[in-house]
Amino acid sequence: MTTYGRTAEESAFVRTYTLTRGRTKPRHLLGLETVLEAGPGRPGPAQAEECEEILALCRERRRPVVELAGRLGRPVTAVKVLVSDLLDADALVVPLTQPYADTGAGSGPSTQLLAALSAGLKRKWPDAVAYPQAG
């Protein structure tokens, strides 16, 4: 089907482009598995209607970015841009899960957090040189 000389596919692309106001990269580093929940803030008045849908879904329960993209039927990259806007407005937050939570005042990071950080750094820079621990 064509609309004003455009195919439905082209029309969806244009809609996605206007949805993100031409932005293709989110301001926050978000993975597909990044879990989000509703925060205390509100989205700005110029936010896309999809932002309200994202908030409604996250008010029901915590949801990962990939599930939000699937529920909205939008590309993951576009959803990441919208989520990033909502994070800036404090309308969404990334909850700190128990294995990565601080266990008390002054106790420092958990061993699970340090292991996850080490694994992430090794994936990002597999050829990095390991230095002996400082004594």
C-alpha cells in the first residue's frame, strides 16, 4: 500500500525518524537486557506518545529494553533513544539488582559486581595486559 507516493515500509521509517527527532544514538549506554522501572519524574510535553506507552509498561513491572521494543513494535535503537530521554527526565530508572547492590555503609562493591566488571572489561579489551595487584 502506498501513502502519498510512499510504501508502508518507507512510511514506517519516516515515522521512526521523526519519533526520535532524527537521533540515532541514545545518550545512555543501554543493553538489550537493561531492566527499567518507572521513576518519580515525568516526561516532557514534547515527548512522543510511545514514551507514555513505555512508562505504562514499566509501571506494571520492571521490563528490559528488548521487551519494550517488541511490545511497541519499534526498532530497538529508536526505543533506546526514547528510554534515554526518559532516563534524563527521571521518568525511568535502572534499578540496582541485589547481586550488585552495596551491602552496607563503607563495605565497598560486592564480589559479584567486581566479577561482572572484570568480565565486561575483558570482553571490551581482550588484548589488554593484566598488571599484578598493587600491594
